Amino acid sequence: MEYKILSTIKSPSDIKKLNDTETKELCAEIREKLIEVVSVNGGHLASNLGIVELTVMLHKCFNCPKDSIVWDVGHQSYVHKMLTGRYDLIDTIRQKDGLAGFPKRSESKYDAFNAGHSSTSISAAYGIAKAKQLKGEQSYTIAVIGDGSMTGGLAYEGLNNAGRFKKNFIVILNDNKMSISNNVGAVAKHLSHMRIQPAYIRIKRRTEKLLSHIPLFGKLFKKVLKRSKSKLKNLIYKNTLFDVLGYTYLGPVDGHDMDELNNALTLAKKITNEPVLVHVVTRKGKGYEPAESHPKEFHGIGKFDIDTGEPLSSHKGFSAVFASELCKLAEKDKKIVAITAAMTLGTGLSEFSKKFKNRFFDVGIAEEHAITFACGLATKGIIPFFAVYSTFLQRGFDQLIHDAAIQNLHIILAVDRAGIVGDDGETHQGTFDVSMLNTIPNTTIFSPCYFSELRHSLNAAAYMCKGLVSVRYPRGGELYMPDDYTEPSIDFNLYGDENADITLITYGRLFSFACKAKEALASDGININILKLCRIKPIDPKAVELAARSSKIFFFEESLVAGGIGESFGYELKKTGKNFFYKIHGIKDRFVRHETVLQALSELELDDKGMIKIIKENI
Ligand SMILES: Cc1ncc(C[n+]2csc(CCOP(=O)(O)OP(=O)(O)O)c2C)c(N)n1
């Protein structure tokens, strides 16, 4: 499709040359292009559709990269990428060697800060603004944060700290009433109250205009009005949360009305005696009917049919199995509750949220709080399941140690998207949870490979374990299971010839690749067995005994080597006093870029071909 105006935008300065009609046309073209690209590559559609006018006007009113825009989460930065010299590459977004789906400083000078996790923008922008001040640089720093991301504690740490900063510091609150699902909590309620108020900046302008028509007295009133700016504002809002924190509040502004946006941003630039918060109201999914009516589903979506909005593939994954098993447990046991940090849909908890309303808690994008909240529940005998993506669990490391493990409180983490996640890339890989959890005393970790193992692990986590228990499972569904694989166990299995002298140890979905590797090696005359762990911590001494029968042992894990299970297992093997060849192969001290899961596993030599290569090289 031809994009007459969009294709001419090589940098933000080109937007400034457009008249109003052309700017509107540009917005329409951006929407068309967003739908076209995301329908093919998958990605974050609804948030980008909602922020088109705001992004265009930000680039029209400010001078990037001298002025810095920090995008919170960064999932809504596709429009920004198209307008900052990357339009020609936008078709490659989220694909191997293509543009990242999130802002990346290494990708463009227009990306002021990397992101992927929520609520970091205000802190990062404040750091940037402070550095500019220290270096004597004059320019604006703007944090763009959604109302969902405003539920994260870090946002308030940033707001609080920057509240007394007087140098060209602007926070744009992009309020679409939604996180991924409907937004939750008291601040969301506060925002909804503010949303329905008449805009403060509009009222001020109108009043000023009116007064200038009244001879003599009008001028005087205008002066008084200017001085009592805050009084007028207080009349309208009493005090907003943001006023209390030291920000000049401007808004609410219609985020799809270019004139309103222009007025608000121009005014924000002029206020230099305190930081400014511009409250912009937008509609998630704007301009594409399926996304407007199903914003949750179109928040992050795979390939879909543009005409109908229907996803092109759907398969039953681990999240769905987890969720239906949790519903079964909750039906039988009133002590079971579920917690999510704004990820109801992704973790599969929608059904639970409807069936067990009183026992379902969406706490907002607040993983730290979710864990400590679960711990509080556990002190009273409740059995909380916190369903969380591996990457976002990183937020709660201290809480896992300080609140859960030291008190040995029985909480269960359902760690979704464990391992490689694919196209969301570095910020979203689930490659750290094992090392993180493995270092914590009083913990149990299960890493099932198949749905049946997941179900058993969840039951064991609830009723056979004490303390902090994690059940980790990958994105997507089951992979290969050999026909002769006997009923899976939640501890460990030895698959293959007990007397083989080569043992491959692994856990989680890598078992599927290991089985394929075993078959291929057998056809080359190399006989191996596979020690498959499901409970990876604590390590079962019987599993160590079994492995110790071989003289060549290979440990493969889809996780960091440092602090991983391979190291712990190796330590246990060493204690047997025997001499082995022992090789751990996992992710070595690096981050994994965006590409498909299979591409990444192949690159990391963690698929069957990689395993075969490593085994052959070492025997
Ligand atoms: C720490 C963390 N937890 C969860 C997520 C997953 N996540 C991505 S975007 C999003 C919702 C953000 O809502 P909002 O800031 O309002 O942006 P919108 O998509 O509505 O524009 C969530 C929960 C995340 N990125 N980071």
C-alpha cells in the first residue's frame, strides 16, 4: 500500500512542515500502516493506535533528539519509530535482525531510554533531565506514561523525587482507562473523576478571553486571575494527586484532537517554575473497529486477519492448562486464591476472575506488592497463587527473600513465559528466574515439560510442599513427546538405556529437543540416556545417584548458566567423589535478542541440533 505522506517523513522535522490537513492525513496513514504491519508480525496494536495523534504532536511541538522523550514500557513506540527515520524498516519490527518492538538506544538516537517493563519512564526521564542540568544543556525531557503503568510503585518514586525539579520536565499521562485489562485501584478511580471534569486549560483560556472583552475591569481581573492560578484550579479540582506532588496539572486533554494537544503541549513548554503533568485522554485501539471493541485482545496480538480481526492461529498453551487446573483446585478448596499483576488475560486467569470474584486479585502492575500481599494472605492460612511472567517476577526478588522465604510462608508462583519468549526480545526473556529462585533458601521449583506434569506440579505445590514454591512453564504449548515415554513424574525420570555411558540431563521443554537428539544420535550409533528433572530444586539425591552411573554427563538448560541448576547439580555430583566429564550448556552471560523461540534456541545451541553438536564435539 502507498503511504503518500508517511513515506516522506524521514525525521521529525518533516512533520513540522505539514499543514493541519496533511497532519491529519499522516495520522490516518500511520493507523493503516500499524494495522498492516501488526497483522503480519504480531505485536502491540491497540496501544499504538491510541497514541497516534499524541506521538505526532509531541514530535511537532518538541525537537527530538535534543529534547528527550522517554516511553514507558515502550510497547507504544511503533508510531515514534515510524516518525524517527525508521519507517522503511517498520515491516521488520519484532523479527530477527529487524527493529525491536520496544525503544532501544542502540537502534536510534531518538530512543532516549530502553524499556519493556513498566513504570520506569519518570525515573529515567528525571535522571536524563538532571544530567542535562549538570551539563548545562537546555532542552525538554518528557516522560510518556500510561494510566496502567501509573499503578506501578516505581512511577510514584519517580514522581515524588522529580516533584521539586524546575527544569523543563514534563510528564504526559496517556489515560485510556485501560492497563491490558480495565485499570484497577484508587488512582484509576481518581483519574476517572478527573477525566469527567471540564479541562482546566480550556476553562482558563475561555475565562481570559471573556475578560479581555470587558474594558478596564477586565484587565484587572485578568491580572488577578493569573496570580490566583492555583485558586482557580482548586475551584475546579480541589487538589489533584499531581498538584500535591508539586506538578502543574494540565488537562484533561482530548488526545485525538490536534488543536487541544497543541495548546496543552505549548503551554506545558512555557511552564518552567515547576514540573508539568499533562493529562491526555485517548482511546485504546482508536480507528480500527475490532481493536476498539476488543482492546484487551488487541493489546498484544499474534498475526490476524485485517478484515475480521480474527487471530490466524490459536493453540492451547501452558497458561490455559494452568488456569483450568487452578479453577479445579479453587472449586474444591476455598483457601485457594489467585493474584495477577495486571496480566489476567496473558496468564489465562479470565475464567478464574469470573468464577471466583472474591478470590481473585488484580493488584495493578505491582509485582513487588503482589508478592508481599500474597505473603500477608499466607500468614492466615490462605493459599495464594501468584501468576506472573518470569521476566516481571524479577521485580519482586527482594520480596521473595525478605517477605516469603525468610518467614517460610507458603505462597505459590505460577511462573509463565519461563525461558525464551521470542519476539519481545531482551527485556522479556524468561532466562533469569531459575538463577534467581535457585539462590533462595526454603524454596521448591518445578519445571514441567508437559501439560500433565504441570497439573501434577500445581497440585504438589499446593498440598505437598511448604514455603515458597514455583512452578515454571514456557510460552506456548507442548512440544515433542516420544511414544514410549512413560507417564511423566514430578520428580525425575530416566528415559532410555539405564546402562548408557552418556547422560544428558535437562528440564522443562528442552526435554523434547533432547529426545530428538537422542534418536538422531542413536542412528549414528551413539547411545545416550536422558535424566529429565521436573522438580529442579531441591535436587533429588537419587537423581544424582542415577546420573553418577555414567562417565560423560551433559547438562542442558534454557536458562542462565550462572546460578543455574547445572551448577548445583555439578556440585552434588562432585560430592560423590567420582571422576566425570561434566559439561553445562545454557545461556552464558548474555541477553537474548528478539527472534522466534525456535530461532533463539537454535542460535543458543539448545535445540536438538545444538545438543547433538555439543555431545559429538565432546565424546
Ligand atoms: C513490570 C511489568 N509488568 C507487566 C508488564 C506487561 N504490560 C505491558 S503493557 C501493560 C499495560 C500498560 O498499560 P498502560 O501503561 O496504561 O499502557 P496502554 O497499553 O494502555 O497504552 C502491561 C501490564 C510490563 N510491561 N511490565
